[in-house]
Amino acid sequence: MLTPHTQSISVWGWKIPELCMYKRLLGLECFGCGITRSIVYTVHGEFSMAVEKHLLGIPIVAMVIICGIRSLIRFTLSK
């Protein structure tokens, strides 16, 4: 489904255009550039590439997984 590339991401083979307006207008990366690619690389298990793209990709995925498990536990215990 999502496929990471060094400069972009594709969904089912269709390349997603650059969405960062800062980068589009000034040609410079902002503080958030690369975080989506980092998250996709993390989900694909390519941790070295994830860290190379953005340092927060792995912690964000970990936080989402932990919050999901926590919500599931709360949901099952509330019944």
C-alpha cells in the first residue's frame, strides 16, 4: 500500500506530491519534513532509514501502538 522512497512516498504505485509549502516555496526543509517517510519506513521495519529521514518517526509509531493497546485493554475491561 504505502511505499517509501528516499524523496517521496507512493500509494499503490502513485507518487504523492510534495505537500510541505515551506519546502515548495523556499526549497528548504522545515522541522517536520521527512516525518511521514520516517513513519512509513518504521512500519516497514527499516529503522535505519527511518532515523535518517526524521528522528521522531519511531517514537511516534511506538506511541500510537502503545495508545492503541491501552485503549483495547480499557475497552475489554469495561465490559
